[in-house]
Amino acid sequence: MRIVQFVTADDRRAVARVESTDRLTEIENYRSCYDLAQAAIAAGRGLASLVEEMATGPQHNYGAVVAEDRLLAPLDHPDPAHFLITGTGLSHLGSADTRDQMHKKVAEPGEESLSDSMKMFRWGLEGGKPAEGATGVQPEWFYKGDGSIVAAPGKALSSPSFAEDGGEEPELVGLYLAGPDGTPWRIGFALGNEFSDHIMERRNYLYLAHSKLRPCAFGPELLIGDLPSDIRGKSRLLRGDNVVWEGEFLTGEDNMCHSIANLEHHHFKYSLFRRPGDLHAHFFGTATLSFAAGIWAEAGDIFEVSAPDFGRPLRNTLAASTAPKGGVQVL
């Protein structure tokens, strides 16, 4: 089951179940996925069950919603400061042609010869998928921003004036709500573009934190329920009528060196991330980048991320933003 958020033709917010590429059924009595998830927690029932019961509202033409640029991110918070965007890296095995090379590299004796990144990758291979109930090795982790950095599907991803690069990262995103007692509840999953500055990151891995403080996007559809273990998607960079670059990306636990449960544990083990009412979008990493193929995106290019299990593709345009006005003032 997949749901979307959008603005109706008569300018109302709505949340709807996806019936097909052309048809949406509005979920009655709810205007946001946030309210819907809160209601499911309060009622002690599954989100899919509540959607099934309440998806009896008006029908909408999905194609028209997309064409008229009325899609919203599939999850948002009334106060964006209470929506935390984070992620983890070095979590995927990579494409089939690089996987064997990576395994061979980390199998060589002498860990002291490995880079910090390769050490962390090996730790994930060895302990990222613990037995049920056990705790595995913790992954790399980063903070990306709050809800104010989320661009809706179809909207621009603005690269700041000081950026050295603005490139896509096609990823799986977990979406969560901290319940009234602080218990984190997984709402579902979406496709995401964890847009980053790869030149800055390449200069020195200690610049990783800076490189991640950029906009991002996820959606347009939110998948409720079980996640397929083997997800095969496509990432494309479009320039006008031309496909500048495209590549397959693999995700899902079959293609990861960490389990989803382990990544969730190491995020929500911090009480800071169990603040009642807060939302979380957690990017789970990727192994496919146009930048790695020597491609630089330009303003006006369109990033497209798609996978059959997630319905319509996520598309966003790259835009350049102006420099912030003024500097720090003294009181």
C-alpha cells in the first residue's frame, strides 16, 4: 500500500491512497500523513488498517496532480523544526561488479592498511546484521537538517552559492514518528534523493558533515508495510531532452551490510530522537552516484529516482541559490 500528500484542485491539503498511476482515493477526515499516523498510534492499530477503512473519499486524477505540480512530500510536520533529517553511509554492498572487489579488499590482512572508510565498511560486513534481539556494530551517521530542507517532489533542490558540487544520491528513506511516550514508530519507506556536495566531501572525509548540509527530497509515494529485501531502481540525470547519465542502484537488506533494524536501533538509542511528536526521515545510504562516473550536474538538470516498488518516480530540478544576506551581527 502506498499513500501520497497533495493539494487538491480546490486548494485543500489531502492525503490519499494510490490506486494506480492515474487514480488516487482521498482518505477522509485526515489532511496529513502526520495526523493519520498519530491517530493510528492513539487507536492502537496498524496504519494500513486505518487507511483501508478511511480511503472512501473523493477520487482524484493522479496524473493531473503531478502535471499541475500539486504534489507534497509524503510526510511533513506542522513545525518543520520538529522534523529531523539524518542518514547513514557505508551501508551498502555496491553494484555487482564492485562487490567482489570490496570484499577482496577488506579481506586482506592488516587492518592498519585500510582507510577509515574501509575499516567501517568491514565492521558493517562483520557485524551489521546481528541475530534478532542482538545489537550490531554502529554505522556511520550524519545530520542533514530539519524539515525546512525538504523539497517536495517536482520542486527544486537549491545548491548554496558556496557549494563546490550538487549531486544526487538515490536512497531508501525510513520515515518515523515518536509516539506520546517516546516510542519510535515506523510509518513507512520512500525513495529519496540525499543531495550532497561530493567535491567538498572528497577533499577530506572530515568535511562530510559540511557536505551533507544541503536540501533533500523523498517521495512522492510512501510505502506502508513490509519492505522488499531486494530493491532495484534507476537513477537518471536529465538535461533538456537528453539523458546525461543513468545507473542502476540496489537497496533493500539483500544489498546492504547492515540490517534496517540495526540502523534504526543506533539512531533511536539516543533519547534526543525519542521526543514525543517529532518526525524523522532517515536516509539509509547508496552505492550509486553520477559523480563517481565523472558527471557534474548543472543548474536546470533534473534528477530522477525510480523503483517499481515505489510507484511514480521522484523528480527534482537542480537550482543555484544566492548567497545569504549579511553576516553575524553583534548585539
